[in-house]
Amino acid sequence: MSATLSLAVGQIRRRPAAFAGLAVALFLAIAAVTLFGSLVAAQLAAPAAVRSVAVGGPGLMVIAGAFGEIAVLVALFVVVNALGFTLRQQHRDLALLRTIAATPRQVRRLVRVQVAATTVLVAVPGWAAGHLAARWFLAALQQRGMAAPGIRIPGTPLPMAVSLVAALLVGLAATAVAARRISRIAPAAALAASSTGYGRAGGVVRLLAGAGALGGGALLLRLAATRSADELDKAGQAALLGSLVLLVAVALLGPPAARVLAAVLGAPVRALAPGTGWLADANLRGYAARLSSAVVPVALLVGLSGTMLIMTRTAEHVARAAGAATSVTKASDVWLRQAELGLLVCFAAVSTVNTLVALTADRRREFVLLRLVGGTRRQLLRMLSVEAVMTTAVGVLLGAGVAVAAAGAFSRAVTGSVVPVVPGAACGWVVAGAVVLTVPAVLGSGLRAVGGSAAEVVGGERG
């Protein structure tokens, strides 16, 4: 075990950039669980007289439970995505370990130790951020009459311990998903696979899992659509959970879907920019797995944000038409949903930036080869600009499809019609946010990736 720990720590020291995205994702997971665990601890530690005070809204325990559930699910999604890129950066190293007689179990153990070490490294700052966020969130709830005034965040370390255990469990679950392929294939095939992508067997399993997730998401949306008018909160939770499951399906079925959308969007791009547009389109369609990895975080951002915004606006529209205020339209609960949306957007934004920076930086060798055959830095940056715009467009379309499906199911329960009320301005800001996150992340990392000495990179320097 000591040798495995030494090797894991050595990899983290050697490739800190490869573990940065995973560290940020685990930091957010620890902070989120500490936040909502502290709220639960505050409620349980309060005197009986304080707990018995009537408050507006669903109550502190329900709020903490609902937020914590969604946060853990999204954290798992984001950590799996971040760990996938961490392993991709180490693919050749892990493949070499397989060729010198490392067993699949030893490789998986090494990855688990890496995840555990990264989790421990970010635990203290995650605890601090979560504790401060809990104090702020509790004060905001008390200001709105949704928590008793006498409740205070206790000094017990239990929420911190729970958050550490939760982050470790999320990380280990992500390890089981992300490390499966490299640890199971034959050693020679593992070394060859470092540059050839997913094999057929992995593709079949991925398609089957994606089909299962798609079916599960459809069942959840059907459950949301069939809720009665007095169960709007349950309909909203089912629709939101359904959108998460559909986004998992998008992640699993992403390569073929992304390739089709890229082909459709690529036609006008090739016509408008025959040189860089053609090359950008060829890159996106030729590396469907890479394109899918890039568009999934964008789809997560747009899908979750769009679902929340459209559901809230639909409920508000119905309440105004009926002249009544329901639990989904009261100002305090609207604020709660905005806070939940902010949490989800934070996770999605981190995933988007991490993924795009890692993907672009990993292409440094490709960029140098293009420079060696006559491409200039300006041409490469123009190509990356086109790729960034097309990647954003594909991600927005996939995320919008999920949002419309989920919000349509909710609208069916609220109004009897599958056509929801869409807040155009708010959704426009979501799309603008996706563009702001995506294009600078690609171009910023691209500026660094296209620089440096071509001879060094071709000679073996990966950067």
C-alpha cells in the first residue's frame, strides 16, 4: 500500500494540472455537503423551544435534504467527468504499468488512492468554504422567515466528517466508472489505446447504459407529467431529477449525437470559412468522443438552468392567471429555487471550464504538427474560435432539448399542456453565459497550447 501511495502522490506532483479539475470538483462537493450538513446539525442542535417555532416554507431539514440530494447527484456527474480527464492525461503512464505486469486491480487501486489523496488535500478549504456558506445561507433563510431566529450553526465536526466520507464515496464511484476500461483491457491493447479512443466493447456498453438512462429519464418525466395539480412541488422535483438522468444519457450517447449535430452545423461553417471552417468541422466530426466530452458540460449548464427557469416561469404564469399563490410561486420559494439554480450553475460552470481547458491543452502536440505543415498561430486560433462556437452551439442544442422535455412534462402537470412558458430574456442570458464560459476557456488554453518550441513538443515534450 505504501508503494501505491508513493506512486499516486508522485503522479499528483508530476502532473498538478491534470488533477486541478478533479480537485476543484471534489472541493465543491465537500463544500456543498458541509453546507447542508451544517444546516441539519443546526436544526438538530437547537433547543426544543426553538425547533417548535413556526416558520414559512418547507422547513430547514427539508431544504437541506433537497439541496443536498441534488448537490451530491450533480457532484457525482462532475467528478466522473473531471476524473475521466485526469485519467486521460495519465493514460500512457497507466498503460505502461499494465505492460510491466501491473494487474487491473493494482491499477484501479492506484486510481482510488489518487482520488482519495486529492480529496484529503482539498478537505480543509472545502470545510472552511462550506461552513462560511452555511452561516450565510442560514442568515438568509432567517431573514426571509424560513428558519427560526434562534438557530445557530454548531461547532460540531460531524458535518465535516460526513462531507469527507460523501466526497470519498463520490470519488470512488467515479473511479469505478472512469477506470474500468484502462484496467480491464490487455496490456498491449492498453498501450495502443492511449491514442485510439474507445473500443467496440466499451462503445456497446456505453450505448446500452445510455439507452437505460434515456428510458429512466423518460419514466421520471412521465411521472412528473401525471402529477395532479396539487402536487406541483413533487412534479417539479421529478422533472428536475428527470432532466439530470437525461443529461447522463446525453453524456453516454454523446458521440453519435454530437457528430450528427456537428455535421448539420458544419455545412454553413464550411461555406462561410472554407479554410479554418473546414478544418474545425473535420476536427469536431473526426473526434466525436472529444467533442462529446466538450459539449456535455455545456449541455449540463444549459439543461439544468433552462429547466429551472422555464418551470418557475410556467408556475408563476399559471398562478397569476388563477389569481392565487402556490408554494412554487411564493417569493421565498422562488428565492430558494434561485439559490438551488445558483448551486447547480456553479457545479456546471466549473465542469465546463475544467473540461474545455483540459481538452484544449491536451491537443498541444496536434497544434504543433499543424504548425510544422504550414499553419500559423493566427490560423490555429481562428480554427479554435470556430470550434468553440460550434461546440457551444451543439451543447446548447442538447441542453435545450433536455430543458424543453423536462419543462414540458412539468407544464403538462401544471396546465394540461406540454407547451411551457419560456422566459426568453433569462434563457438568452443562459446561452450568453455558456458562450462566455466556453469561448474564453478554449481560446485561453489554446493560446498557451499553440505556443512554445515545435521541436521540443515533437521530440516528446507534452506540456
